[in-house]
Amino acid sequence: MRLIPFACSLALALAPIRLAAATALPDWLAGTWARQDGAAWADELWTAPRVALMLGLARDGFGPEVNGWTYQRIERAPDGALALVLQDKGGAAARYPLAVASEAAIEFANPARPFPQRIRYWREGQLLMVEMSRIDGSDARRWNYRPVAPPVD
């Protein structure tokens, strides 16, 4: 009999800890980002987190040509887990569950995908760094993006 009130009190005391332990959406990712290397260029745009979702768009090209584009989103599932969902050129969605997160970095992984299997975003000062690789880190491709100032009215 005495254990029931204790168990209920313990469950109530631990509930805020479980909620606080949920991984936050990476608000440091929000904004417009660009990279350029000669005629090769790329853009990434991310909305600020709202409710349980961040929306993004990426495109890359060479000179006046667009080579590819991707719809992106980071979403929180009903169970609280985060995932990155990518749709290259609006095709079938590929889901990458959260693997690792910190205050200034987030990594998603899906070993069932051909490539990339691991996608990592992090900040180095003002730069946004992006790396895509196989699950073991091989065949890594890394880019750095600079922030783009918002348009002035």
C-alpha cells in the first residue's frame, strides 16, 4: 500500500525530466545559406522551428543551370523522435532518423539508403557546415555555407 503513493510521486517528479530531455529542433539552422565555388553554387533555406516542424529547400547548380533541388523537413513524430525527410526533385521521401544532437550540431542516419546514409549539420562560427557520407563516415562530402542577409524592404 505504501509503495503506490511513492510510485505515483516518483512518476510525477520524473515527468518534467523526460519532457525536457526531448531533442530541440535546431533553431540555429534557420535562415538562408549559400555557397559558391567558381561557377558552381548552392543554396539552402530553412524556416525557424514552429510547433514540431522546420521546412527547408536546397538547390544547386552551375552557372545559369539548376542541377538539382530538394524539399527538406525536420519533423517531430508523435513519439517525440526527430527525423530529417528529403524529397529530391519532389520524388519519393527518404527518412533519416535522428542519430546525434548537441547545441550546435545535428546528425541523421539511415543505413538502408544507398547514399547518403548519414547527414550532419553543424555550425562553425558564422558558417553552416553540411556533410553527407556512408554510415561509417566513408565517401564523405562536405560543404560550408555562408549566411545570406535577408532582403531589405
